[in-house]
Amino acid sequence: MMFSPSIDTVLFDLDGTLLDTHLDLVAALNQVLVNHGKAPLSADQLRPFVSKGAMVMVCLAFRCSPKSEQARLLWLEMLDAYETDISRHTTLFPGMDKVLEKIETNGWKWGIVTNKPGRYTDLLLSELAMPYSPGTVVSGDTLKVKKPDPEPLLFACFELGKSASSCIYIGDDERDIVAGKAAGMPTIAAAYGYIVDEENPEDWNADAVVSNASEIPTLISL
């Protein structure tokens, strides 16, 4: 489908949509596993769970309940390891540099809305020194709520001086699509992101699904 010509702003989820962060998150979790005398897990095993967050990754690796004290301590240990070496392997997804170039060339605005805590979002973006800077960055602790609540997306619109109907949100998790729809903006599911086998982006009721970032410009008339 083609989107409305009134759209002139793109909002991205971060991990699994704009940036391929999985190798650095996997490395952090594997450091914790080794610290506790356990064998590391492969990137292929862990990649689908990255968009679910560090707590889910920890509980998967250590087979613990997310409500347990063990999980909380392991989660904090993983975050410390991640912060120490946050950007060694992280890159823009293939084709995303061209997407951002087209956004800038066309005079559009863009921003990031992520559930990643601001401490790590800000550090990661500063270390990567991306070719273009987002007009706004809304992290998981910027507001009192986070996705799937639509408020972070609406706040990003406010920061950019745009209406929700002129923005499009792109994400690789169903909660991204839920949040975007609740905010009143069209959505694109990033099927190239971190998606577990049991989930199918086609079932999320997004307005479109892309298998790689290079499909985005044509789809939104950039």
C-alpha cells in the first residue's frame, strides 16, 4: 500500500528496527552466563528475544522467573556488562543509512521512540556517532509509561511539532504496532527485526510489513 502524502515524519523503534544491537546484548548476557559458570548461548538462539528486553533474555538463559530476586540481580549484572561495551558490534540495519539520507534530503523530520532506558539509549547513540541526528529521542523512562501505551509516541510528535496523522511509526514488536495505532498514526512492522518463531508480523494489523529497510522509502513516498 501507499501511505498518505501528508506524512512527513518517521518515528523508529530502536533495537531491531533502526539499529542492529543484538550482538552487543548477546555478548553482555553471555558474560553474565560465564561469570556464573554457565556456557554461553549463540547469537542465533538469543537474537529473536532482544526486542523483548534484557529481563526476558536473562530469564530465558537462566530459566528463572522475572519476578524473582535472582532475575533482578542477573538483569542488573547484564545491564552493567552491556553499558561497559555497548556499541562494539552495533550498526544501522542494512539499507537504513539510505532511509535516513532520504528523510534528511526531503526535509522530513524523524525520531526514536524506544522502551530502552534513557541511560543506555543516550550512551549508545553518542558512541555510534550516526550520520544524522534524530529530532527527538523518547526512551522507556522519559515518561511514566512506555509502549504499548501510545503516550511516548504522542510525546515524540509534540517534541517534533507534528500531528500524529503526519507521522508513521516503524517497529519490530507487536507492542509497537499497538502503540502506533492507539496514537492514531499509520504503522509499519519491521519483519527483519527480532521476532520469535511463534509470532508473525502479518498478524499484528500493521498498515504494512517490510522484510528489509530498503523497502521503506518507496512505501512512504520518500
